[in-house]
Amino acid sequence: MFDTFFVKPFVYLLNFFADTFQGSYGVSIVLVTLVVRFCLLPLFYKQQKQQKYIQAKMLKLKPDLDVFQQKLKEAKTKEQRQDIQQQMASLYSEHQ
């Protein structure tokens, strides 16, 4: 099944480009790579858009997170650290 859906089409495409460019498999590999990248471009774009969205959300949370980080540095007991970490987790859950 993998062979039928992935390997054979790529081999066909590779051979097609190699025959088109007088047997140059180097050029055909580059062209197959470009075809694959072009086909995956919508997925790359969606991922980039999602990353920018998450980055913007994290920038909004940064001042609050800096306060929690400072409190974590100053915390002396394990219970204080756990309480601060729970507050950070609730902050994350509020802004999802």
C-alpha cells in the first residue's frame, strides 16, 4: 500500500523529470522537491499562522508570567512553589 501510494508516484515523477532533462537526476530531484514543497505549502502556511497567533497570546501573558517567575524565585517552601505553579496553570487555562 505504501509502495503504491508513495513510492511509485515519486519514482514515476523522478523518471519523468530525468527523461525531460536528458537523464539528469540531480535536476529531477530538485524539481520533485519543489513539487512536494508546493503541494505542502498550504499546510506550512497554516502552521505559520498558528505559530504567530500563539506567539501573540504569549506576549500578552508575558508580564503576568514574569511576576510569577519572580515569585517562584522568592518562594522558600515546596508548598509555595506548588501554589504559584497552580496559579500559572490557571492563568494558562484562562487564556486558551
